[in-house]
Amino acid sequence: MTRIMFHNHRCHHDHDGRKHIFGTARVGKRGQIVIPKGAREIFDIKPGDTLMVLGDEEHGLAVVKAEKFRRIAEEMLRIFEKAPEEPPEE
């Protein structure tokens, strides 16, 4: 069994309290990481939840709860189903 170690640094917040740095996590031999407890609590991540792993080769990885991602995607589809607004006449 590979142990994944999380270095428990103090959680840092930005001025409005909505952005966080939880510390670092080490990737195990099987590519697994441990999501820090503070992050799991703030983002309500529980055992068995499905997460989406998104990537941008310039900016890195993002992890999003699949249900939140689905809600965003459904909203985007609803927007595209509406007829486009006519441009104002000049």
C-alpha cells in the first residue's frame, strides 16, 4: 500500500475568504492524492463523491465535484437552446 502524505501547512485565504491554499499533497505510485481535510470540508467532498479532473496544459489541473460541473453544463445548454436576441437597430 502506498502512503500519500499531506504536508499540513496552515490554510491561507485571500482577502474575501473565497480562495484558499490548503498546502501540498504527494502523488503516490498509483497516481493517487489525498484531498486535504479543510478542502473536503469547505467543498463538501465526501467518500464516494465523483470528481471531474480538468486540465489546461498552461495553467494546470482543476478538480470539481461532478454534480456541480453537470449543473453548470446543463445551464449552458439551456442558454444555447434559447433563440438569440436580435441586435438593436441603429
